[in-house]
Amino acid sequence: METLEQIKSRLEAAIPGAKLTIVANHSPCAQHSLLVDAEHGLAVAKFIRDDPQLRLDYASNVTGVDWPDTVVKTAIKKQVEVNGVTKEIEETIESLRSGYLEAVYHLYSMELKHGPLILRLHTKYRTDQNHLPSLTPVWRGAELQEREAYDLFGIIFDGHPDLRRILMWDEFEDFPMRKDYVEPDDYDYEPTPHDEVLERVKARQGAEAKV
């Protein structure tokens, strides 16, 4: 398969306006990935599926990632004058990076026997403007996995044929894989409390009975 740099260059030439970034992976596997802007996500997906040199026709895995708000520290060097002497000092500036949700697709070619290519898409924010284009129209196998990312992370996949919860029950109102998820003490609304959940419910009910 072509290098990620070659694929990125061909995509930029084929899809004007597409914003593509190579995301480095510094772990031993060194599986670098390609970040594409949400606006051009569907066009990029169709290109890499249909391109004769790539034919990435199989999405083996689709998952979500939660990136909360983060304080970013940047060190800058500046020249200052102290008692007539110019010195160089280092100053740290802090800025807030808004959090976002991410969908990650691992793609292979069954026809050409190569891969993976890892494709990433970011939402604008975590709590609102959390939409991404569904890639199920391109890779049919992404349907249930996009539903899982919707259910657990709250990513809304526009154009998905059947976007509804798949693991949690319909009345559940939160997203349990987000990093700021707080587990409730009251599980009475769970259809079938069991194990540790059931013990907590019984303990709370016992405490309320004594009041």
C-alpha cells in the first residue's frame, strides 16, 4: 500500500478543500493515522474505497474517543533587559483547548490484501456541535459500530440509516464512556438491577425506610 504521505497528497489533489493531517503514533506499533475534516469525511471515504490503488473496502473497527477540555502549556523565549543587560528568559503561557469527540475507523482492502489505514474525524465540541457524517453508506459494516459510538460517547452520525442506542436502554440519558461521566447512586430506573447495582439500590432503599 502507498505511504500515508502519498495517500494524503492524492486526496488533497482529488478533493479540493479537504483538510488532511497525519497524526503520528509514537508507540512501538507506529500506526500513524489520517485526520480529515468532517465536511469532507464522506468524500474521502468514497475515494479511498473506490480508488484502484487503495480499494479499502472493509471497515474492521469503528470506535469513539472522548477528548475533554485541556489546558495546553506553551513555553516561549523572550528577550528582557535587566539593569541594562539583555537576558533571555523562558515564559510559560497557558491556553484552553476545547474538547471534542472523535470517531476512528480501521480500514483494510480485502481485494488487494493490504491495510490498515486509520481514518479519524473530529466533532467541533463535546457537548454540542457533536455531529459527524456517517460512513455507513460507504462501509456497511460500520452501522452497528457507529451506533455503539453514538450510544456510549454521544457522537451523532448524520446520514446513519438507524441511529439509536444499541447497548444502553432507550430511556438512558447519558454517555457512559465519556471521561466526565459520573455513575449515579440511584439505579431504580434500570430495568433489571443486579449484582453491585442491586446491592446499592437495596442499601439506599433501606436508608430511606429508616427516615
